Amino acid sequence: MNYDFSVGFWRKRAVKAALDRRDDSQTWNGHSLRKFPSDCLAIQKLLCRCRPQVVVELGTQYGGSALFVSSFAPLAGIEAIVSVDLVDLEKPKIPIAQFITGDSGSPETMAKVKAVVGNRTCSVIVDANHHAEFVDKELLHYAPLVSSGQALIMEDTHVDVLNFRKFREHGGPLRSIQKYMPQHPDLELAPEIEPYLTTNFFGYWVRRK
């Protein structure tokens, strides 16, 4: 399927204004959560729709995102969260979360993640290194974990849409999505998920059943 990845001027301007206001600097239960509130709502809506048993998160930082997902996990049927980051920062204690410190692209880290997922249904959130070369590797290794009917959520594609300087030459997550999705037609944009005010343009995908 061919997708139109263009974004209109006013939509870009609204997101840029929100970034200037630091709308992406939130907290959840006292822990840093670097997301727009509207993106949090979109993630919650999609995961509650897909109802994965396990959520894999690439990019932990301070653990606010994992804490947010855990807060609605019982409603969404989520049994476990496995969150990966290269740096071991102080994080909240989350009974259903397992934090793995390591390079998400390394065979050792991937083996640990796959062991946690096992045969359970799985959705994946990609929110680590945003450079396209790195995201390409994450899609290669972690997108296959996304079960039938489950979600692949690609965060921070706004760095491409808003033409951030350090991503101009080699691209960011959206460039990876544009390259990966035509080769994997079993993944499709999730309907009625993406909000107007988002840092995750074209970031909400579901594997067809």
C-alpha cells in the first residue's frame, strides 16, 4: 500500500508551538515522561484496542513511559513490560516491568527481550536512538516480535517532519518507516488513533490479523 506521508503547514506549526511550550516535558506520578499528553492518549487507546500480553519498549530513560503503560495495564490485559535502554538511570519500581540495560541492537539484548516475550502476544514501542540507521536495525530485529493484531508504535517522527537539523542528512524514524513499510504490507496504519497534535506522525501501526 502506498501512503501519503505529507503533513500540512498548520499542523506542523501547531506541533512546533507545542514543542516551544515544552508540552513534551511531562511527569507521570512524579516521574519524567517526555511525551505530548495527546501522544500518551493515542498510545493508551491503541494498546487497549490491541490488548497485548507483553509490551516491549525500546528507550527507557527515567521509566516514566513504562510507568504510564503500567497504570492502564490491567485494563488492557498487559501482563509484562520489558524496557531497554543503553544507560541505567534511576527508575520507578514497577512490579510488571523488567528493565534491561544494554544496546537494543546487540544479539545479547535481543535474546533477553525475546526470552521475556516468549510465545505471548506482543506490541513494540520504538523510542530509543532516533537516527534512521539505528531505527532501521531496531525495525529489522524487533518488528518481527509484533504479533498478529498487535501494535508497532514509532515515536518522535516529528524530527523528520519538522526538519530537525541533526537528522537532515541521514534522516530519523519517519525515514525508516517510509523504507520499511512498503516491504511489509502486513503492517498498516492504525485507523482513528493519530491525534492532530503529535510528535509521532504516522507512528501507529498494526499487524494485520
